[in-house]
Amino acid sequence: MSSLTKIPSGVQYFFDEEVKLRRFVERRAMEIFKGWSYDEIILPIFDYHDLFARGMGEEKAGHTYRFVDRDGALLALRPELTSLVARTVATRFIKRERPVRLCYSGEVFRYDDPTQRAIREFHQLGCEHIGESGIVSDIEILLVVAEVLKRLGLDDFRIALSHVDFFNGVADYLKLNAAERNNLRELIDRRNSLALDEFLGRIAPEIDPARRRDFANLIQIAGKEEALDRATEILKNERSRAAVEHLADIYSTLKSLGLEENFDINLGDAGGLEYYTGLTFKVYVPDWGVEIGSGGRYDNLIANFGNPEPAIGFSFSLDGLVGALTVKQGIENLNGDEPAENIAVGNDLTDAFRDAIEQRKNQKKVNIRVR
């Protein structure tokens, strides 16, 4: 097949209404970020591979597109944007008043899957809130996410809340080694209650079987106050209970703001634990089968580039937002594109283009046509 017609695996082309819709979604999201005092940052398309290894970890950084520059340095196309923001804040914003609020929009590149249909170029929209710990910044970030979804018309969104110390507290209580922690994490992520019960029976036979079964069933629960109440009844270690109490405080505030229908508690999500340090969340929209955004607290990341600082952030998948919107409303007219003023160009070029200039002064869309 000719290289002129063949598209490299994992990349995408967009045109016509697809482009208009993507730009509409991007503009709307960035306007909302600005409304919450997040300043846009423009980040390099590539940087040193070591930067991403520091931020994401060596394993995940292994999925980057890497190349060597003329000086022999190993570079990589950016696989995510948070590490770049973290390095910037740690090295260039040292004296800036905290908290620092930054937002971004841009492409990232990851080689995650060798299959031909796997997407390897993604567009992310997101915010990072750095320099403030505690529940206030946690709730602020969740409200920014909620406003974007509501302003786009995705009112039936669901945000599943979890906390990494639910898992960490259990792992500490059971005195698990690294391999056992990984096994426990995988079983929780897969929501495999039967296998989890068997695993706990092997590594902690001294625990009452009824308590083991209760904990194994807990990871199946995704709900609201009832999920928090059940977790409080079952969990005994202080670290896990503190995590559940933090989630309860967040949910209570969201409920008082009238957002309880859009938020759920999901203790069966142990993903990304090495990166996150507190609240985590994933964003879903009914009728769109995959998550369209995620985020959480990552208080240890900034220390990889400078002084330690608390931080929380999130990112949306632009593909996910556009896909969910298209399923819900169709692609036509979502961008509010105005009709063009047709201007016919005949023998008198000056009059025709003077008319076009006047229309543009009034911010009208014009379409030049030759008679």
C-alpha cells in the first residue's frame, strides 16, 4: 500500500464537523478552567525521557515514543502532562504564591498496545492544583470536573470516588510484601471477591472467616452513604478508616450542594496506587462504555523534581468527551457554528472585499464566492 494512503497505526485524522465539535468542547472546558482561576500553561511536545520516568515511574515511561537527539540525549514524546507541570512548578514557580492553579490542553503519545486499532495519540484537557492539602482542594477539583460535564450537557455523568489508603491500610495491617500487595491490588481491581477471600485465607489465616468474606464483598459495593457505612463497620485499621471518613466528608459536602446523584463511592478501585496518595476518582457517562476522565491526589510527585508539595489534579480525554456528546446529542449543531454571509465576487473586487472586511469587523462569518 502506498505511504500516501496508509495511516500509521494509532493516529487519527479529524475534519469537518468532527473538528468543529472538538474545538467547541476544548473552548468550553478551558473557559470553565479559567473561571475557577486556573491559568493555562503550554508545555513542550517532547522532553527528556528521565523526566517522565521520575514522574510516572520506569515501567509506565517504558511505553513512551523515544528518540535520541544530536547530542546523544534520550528524549521522549510526552506520554502525559502532569509530570511536565510538576517539574515546572518545582523549578520555575518556587517563589509563586500557593496554591498554584494551572490548566492545559494538548496531545500526548503512548504505545500501550500492539494491536492495530489501539489509539496511541490522545488529546488531554486538565487541571493541576498544587500547594494546598486537604478537603478544600479535593472538593474544588471535583466541582470543576462537574461543571465541565454539566455545561456540555452531559448531566447524567457519574464520578466514582475512591481513596488509596483504603487499600494501603489493609496492606499495612496484613503486613504484605511487595508481591502480595500487587496480588491484592489486582484482585481488588478485578472485583474478584471469591479469589480475594481465598487469598486472604492463605496469607492471614488467623482472621475470622466471616470478616474475610465481609471485606471481600466490600469491594463489590458501589453506592453512596450505605457503602461508606458498610466500610466503617468492616474495617478495623486506622489508615483505612481515616480514608473512608475523608470520603464521607467529601460526599457529605457534595450532597449538600445537590450533587449526590452524580457521585458514587467505589472502594473496588485500586488502580494507580503508586502514583496517587489520597482521593482518586474516575468519570463516566451512561451510554459511553469507557471512562472519559480521571484524577486524584499525588502529594509525592513534586518531590521528584524539587521540594515536596501537596497536589491534586485531573484530566479529561477529549475523545471521550466528544464521543459521549455525539452519542447523546449527535454531532450536528453541537458547536453552535453560525451560518456564513455569502459574498459574491464579480468584476468589482474592491466592493466585494470591502463588504467582506465590514462583515468581519462585526465578527460575522464570511464565505467568498466567485460569480
